[in-house]
Amino acid sequence: MAKPRLVLPGADYAPPAGPVHLLHVDDSLVVVNKPSGLLCVPGKGPALSDCLIGRLRALFPDILLVHRLDRDTSGVMVFARNRRAQRHLGRQFEKRRVEKTYVARIAGRPGLSSGRIDLPMIADLSDRPRQKICLATGRAAQTAWRVLAADHGSSLVRLHPATGRSHQLRLHMRALGHPILGDPLYATGAAAGAPRLMLHAQSLGFRHPDGGAPCEFSRPAPF
């Protein structure tokens, strides 16, 4: 019997090269457009050491993490440059005062033009890192969605997560019956064959930690 092949952590990790795309820099925060395929923070082992915050620390040694995006999700992220700003921004995320807008390309065309998904989620302990819907013990998760455009095989949708659960948008779109194209965890068949996860954090709105002025940063989806 053939021995099982040992797959080392990070063996398939090939993050995109090139400089970090900075959208805004001041004394309290840095806003960037994260590329798909790059970890936000380092994983386990040297093969997974290259990450967004590591690249940013080469430019801003004081950089601090506020929130995360999945490795294969692209889009707008904010980082703090001091502990006070980190706490201020962190509280806004915790109290759901940050306006987050995503764009995704999903398989097929929903029967409605918009809707709201309210399905609680929990980690699938038997199949990590996947999450699963669990009405009994899952944590509350809500996503509003709207179709922007559609063709015969896919639809472009705008997504507004009211909560910030891990894999929320990916799992909710699959639960709707229209998984996000290129999703290696929740899409199957032709839907899984896209060149990347078709999910992009298009805009982020929050109060600036210095003075509380409203801020909004956006970048269009690259698909």
C-alpha cells in the first residue's frame, strides 16, 4: 500500500509579489487595498511567514492589527499606528459601527433581486477550517445582499454583513444556493474553478480615532 503523501503547511502558498497598495496614511492609521492570496498575519511555519502586516511593518514599524480578511479575499483594510487608535477602531468593529460593503460574483442567478440571510454559524470541528450553519448552537450571523448584474452563468452581488463571523459571506452565499465563484471550501464543480475567490471588500466606513470625523475608503472589485 502506498504511503500517504506528506503535505507541509504552506506548500501551496504563493502570495502575490509587489508593493503594498496604500490608500491612506496618517499618524493614527494606515488603509490599504489587500490583494487576494496574501495572508493578513503569518501562519505556522516559515512557509507562511510572508503576510500583509509583515510587509507593512517594513514601512511602518508601529503598525497594529485591527481586523482581518481571509487570505483569498481582496479589498480595503485599516490598520492602527498606536494602541489608542487600535482600541478606538476595535470598539467600532465590536459594536458594529463600521460600515462594510463587499462585492462578490456568485454562481447562478437568485430568484429575487435582494434579500437578507439570518442563519447562525459555528465552527465545523470535524472539518476545519470550515464553518457550518447551526440553528441550535450557532452564533448570530446576518447578511444583506443585492444583485447588481447577472448573466446566464453568474451574478455580481453587493453584500452587507451586519455581523463579522469567520467565512460568513462565503457560507451564507452557499446556504442561499449560490456559492461564491472560486471558493475552495464552499463551492463545488464549475463554481470552484474560478482563478481566485471572487470576493472583494469594496468599502470601509468608520470614525477616525482622532476627533471622530467620518471616513470612508473604497476600491472597485478587480473582477
